Amino acid sequence: MKTITDLKEKILALKKEKNAVILAHYYQEEAIQEIADFVGDSLELSRKASQVDADIIVFAGVYFMAETAKIVNPNKKVIVPDVKAGCSLADGCPPKEFKTFLEKYPNHTVVTYINCTAEIKTLTDIVCTSSNAKKVIGSIPEDQPIVFAPDKNLGKYLIAETGRDMVLWEGSCIVHEAFSLEKLIDLYKKHPTATIIAHPESETHILKVAHYIGSTSGMLNHVKNSTNDTFIVATEAGILHQMQLDNPTKTLIPAPSKEDNTCACSECAFMKVNTLEKLYQCLQDESPEVLLGNEIIEKALLPIQRMLALN
Ligand code: 13P
Ligand code: SF4
């Protein structure tokens, strides 16, 4: 059996030999974050993917993120450790149903959260991430009606924040919907000086009690810049690795989930199907590869470019 150190050494050698770059999301396991050339949230990763110089991109995240890297880099080989790294938001918005849904709302501007498939992006006017969603909504003329998909929780948050009345698709993230308000309040009572921070994919009742709401990078920056020393973190537990590295003396407490009594943290099972071993194997085999038709790439690129041009 290969040790983590062996695997890391082999990955670094292969990466050099094949002129590959490893991009990873903050929700990846620690060993993957440590070996990656770049770790970021979904906006930073799509921006980074559009600037990559290497021949091969190994994308350690979930599949829609790797597809985005392929769309902005159609001539590069994009490979993933495991094709089963899905996402409940992307899976919960099938293109056929979404097309039928859109027929009810002609003349609406279609804004989709980046957590959707490439095919859904072909039906989109502009993409957004949790980092820039308010800015994207703000770029659309006031009198223009909007359809927002697929995350209803992020959608409700944006309606409250921007005052825009948007039509929402009924999708959600199974990880961010797992937080328990009751347990969160009990935890806060034990740590009354803590700052509660939450990702906007969380349900409205969780966001209502949060002191700060932001994307993965937004939360990392908030904790880094805050003078407080205790935080209750309502998002995927993978973020705690970088947060603790940035803030070795601060206390970071994962927000409790509804179901799990033994472990307080919420982990995205999709993100965690990727392992260092699979990453090594995919780099060795240059497979599984993300393949998309030219027509999908061309159509999906436009709404991504519109988003990237805004920032
Ligand atoms: P970020 O945009 O914050 O990276 O979020 C991606 C995601 O999948 C959250 O669950
Ligand atoms: Fe998708 Fe939720 Fe996992 Fe993010 S945490 S990848 S939104 S299932």
C-alpha cells in the first residue's frame, strides 16, 4: 500500500512530466488541498481555469466545476479523479425539465448558479457563483424579470438582499440543508461570544441567525480579518482545514447537522469521493476525461464569459 507521502511524491513527478496543473476546491480532503497548485472557491477556480497554461488540468472538485474548466479551456485535457463527484444542485435540475420550466417564463433573463450542468448553462443568460451573485443580479436592468436556478435557498437570500422578485427553481444543496437550527442555537448558547458564519446555500432560518453570510472565500476572509476568536461555521467541513491554517489560535466550531449526533460537521459526500489515490491514478491514466460537444461548449461559454467580465 502506498503511503500519503509516496502518493504525493508520485503525483508531483507525474505532474511535472505531463505538464499538468491541479486545481482543487476547499471542500476536498486535506491531502488533496496540500498537493494542489491552486485551491479556491468556485469563482476563483473558474477564473484560474481560464488562465491555465498547462496541457492537462486535473480538477479535484465536483463534476460541474471540471466541466466549467473544460468550457473555458476547450483545447486542454481536463481530467477528474472520479466522475461520480456529482452535486445535488446540478443533479436536481435536469435540462429537459428546465427547458419546459423556462417556456412558462418567456422574456425572463435566466441567471444560473454555477452549480449546474454544462447543458443547463447553454440555456442560461448569465452564470453566477455565491461570491458574485448580488453583483450579477445588480447588472440586470431593474425592470427585467429574472428566473434564478437551481438553488432556491440562495435564490431566496438574493431576493431578500437585492429586492428583486425572481422566479425560483426548486433545487437545494443536501449538505447546507442539513444544519439544525435548534442545535445551532443550543451551541451558540454555550459560546455566546462566537460569530456564526454561513454559506448562502443554507436555509433561510439558518441565515437569519448568522452574523456573516458569504461564499467559501468570503467566509475565509471574514474569519481572517475579524478580531473575534470563536466562530461557528455553517458550511461544508472541508473549509476548516484552510481556516485553521490561516487562524491557528482561533476556535472554529462546525455547525451541527440535523441527523448526526456523533459528528457535528457536514461533509459533502460528492466532494469526498475524490481521494489522493484516485487523483494519482487519473493523472497516470489521463482519464477519466471531461468531454463535451463543441456546440455545448460554445453555448455554455457565453454566460460564463459574461460573469467573468463583470468582476
Ligand atoms: P463556493 O462558490 O463558495 O465555492 O461554493 C461552492 C459549493 O458547491 C458550495 O456548496
Ligand atoms: Fe453541491 Fe452541496 Fe456538495 Fe456544494 S456542498 S458540491 S452544492 S452538494
